[in-house]
Amino acid sequence: MSRLSRIKAVRAFVVRGGGADYHDQSDGHWIDDHIATPMSKYPEYRQSRRSFGINVLGTLVVEIEAENGVVGFAVTTGGEPAAYIVEKHLARFLEGRDPSDVETIWDQMYLSTQYYGRKGLVVNAISGVDLALWDLLGRLRQEPVFAMLGGAVRDELTFYATGARPDLAKQMGFIGGKMPLHHGPAEGDEGFAKNIAELAEMRSRCGDDFWLMFDCWMALDLDYATRLAHAANDHGLKWIEEALSPDDYWGYQALKKAAPPGMLVTTGEHEATRWGFRMLLEMECCDIIQPDVGWCGGLTELIKIADMADARKVLTIPHGSSVYSYHFVVTRHDSPFAEFLMMAPKANEVVPMFHPQLIGEPVPVNGKLKVPDLPGFGVELNRDIALHRPYPRQAT
């Protein structure tokens, strides 16, 4: 077996200006319109997530170049702090290595950052490197990532949509619609009633045969979440998502026990690594785990997380992350459907989730998508956006 071209360089970029940051939604975007968050208890930070800084880190782009000139890349979040970690710390574990050494590279990145990492920003950086490495490996082998994972187990992916207009999502062919929860505990009984009224209105528009879910984005306490679940049950809520702080495993355990029969409790978007998900699974905190492949440790770690869940008959439905999750989901029997984030400002049309960073990003048609049979993740980096490399590493 011929050896692959070794890794020559690792580069980390941030995206600046031009509306090219996918967390930098403009005024009036549904994703930034009075959505309940952990900061909603402070009135001055209630209307907009940008007001408390959801967009301050920005986008991270990682490139890995092989000695033969082939380049793999990935896009995630983390901005300049993550770029510093990639170039000043993580690059040493890749340069000069065979790109197929994904397990050893991941292990060294994780162990070497434990003293200041383990979750959050550092694992975001590790995730970006890992995804770029898989992309490079696929390009060198001229294989799509899903083929390297063992091959597709279905012809196409089936999606639910996350956005402010589930009724429009139904018309577009999606199997369900996940709504943002607009009012948190600080808005009292009036806000609670508005949440239920919005659900009831959407149920009347969508009919009984369409999934409806609440995305609570870590905004609630156990009492509020329990009351919300029971009140929403009268309107056929399929699941209640990320209701509590991601650190409150005990609260999730209690919520799952207290939820109405048949209603699912889901979480994991802001969890990281196999150890974090082991807590969720062993404590029986949820019915579905929702790791984000760009935040949980990358594809190498997502495989381990999903295998633990599969052994416990818990579904793995990754948080929407475009091609980076599509190539995974299509290979898993325990991931029967996928999430699509409606990035159009009014949630009234299907547009690419990572626009304008990615070229060739596929989108669902009538709620379905066939993963392209192209090398790596099958997309290209848009070189017309403003990429800035803040911490170039000196050649070794």
C-alpha cells in the first residue's frame, strides 16, 4: 500500500467583514429576534443574542496542506482565539505526519490541551482541525468522507427544519419544524402563555401529522421546563430541546423522568467529547443526543459518541452543520433523519447554511438530499470572502 503524501502545513483563518460570518445575522433575522437564552433574565440582553456577544468569536477556517499540494479545509466557530490555538499549539501534532493518523493526532491534540481545554473553545479548535484532516484524507484518496466511514446506509437524507416558520417548512417538504422558544422564565406567566399560544397557532397551521418541537437554547430551569412540556403536550409537541444548562445533568435526568409519556427530551448541542456524552447517556438524561460535529471534538470523536449512544438505543441526530454532519448521518442506522437550519432571514426559503463560506454546498429539495459522491466533504472554500490569518506559524 502506497503511503499518502505527508502534511506540510496547517493554517488557521478568521472571516472578517462582508456579512460572511454565519453568526453575524443582520437586524430582523429570525434567529436573533427575542429568542429565549440564558441571558434573557437580563432585560437589556433579551431582544438580541448579538447584544450579549454570540457573534464576538466569529468563524474559524482551518486548512491542512499535504506535501503534494492537496489542501483540505473545514469551517467552524472560534475566531481569533481558536486560530491562535490551531497555529501555535495544535499544528505541531500534524506537520510531517501521515494524514491517515487521525486517531493519534486527535489523541495528542486533546491530551496536550487538557490543562486549559477539555470543552468549549479549545475543543472547537480541535474539531476544526479534525474535520479539515478528514477532508484532506478524502481528497488524497479521492473518496467522499462517507465512503471512508463505511459507506451510506440509505440513498438520501431526510430532514426536519429549524426556523421560525414550521408551517412554511411543511410546504417545503420537511418532516418537522423546530421552533425557537421566544420567552423565558423571567417573562413570567405572560411569556409562558405566549409560548403555548405560538405552539397552538403552529399546530393549527401544520395539522396533526407534522412534527413540532421547541428549541429552548439553555434558557429554562427545571420547574419551567417541566411545566412547559406538560402544557405543550396538549398540542402534540414531539420534543423539548436543550431546556437547561448543558452542565445540569441532574436537571436533565429529572426532566426526562417528569416529561409527559411519549414526549422526547433532547440535548447535547453544547456538550463535548465522549466523556461529556457519557454523562448524558449513563444518567439517562435524554432520548436523543445532538452533538455538533464542529464543537464536540470533530468527526473522529463523533463516531465514538454515537457508538456509545447506539449501544443504549439512543438516537444521534447532530446539530445542523451542513456537509460536516451529512457525511456522518448517511452512514448511521441510529441517525434516521437530520437537522437543517433555515438561514433565510424570514425562514421562508431553503438557502445554504454556510453561505458564503462554502462553494457547492448541497441543500435539501422537498426535505431530502442525496450526499454528493465527491472527494472529502465535497465542497470548496470561497476564496472571495475576507480571510485573515492572524497568527501565521513560522516554517519549521
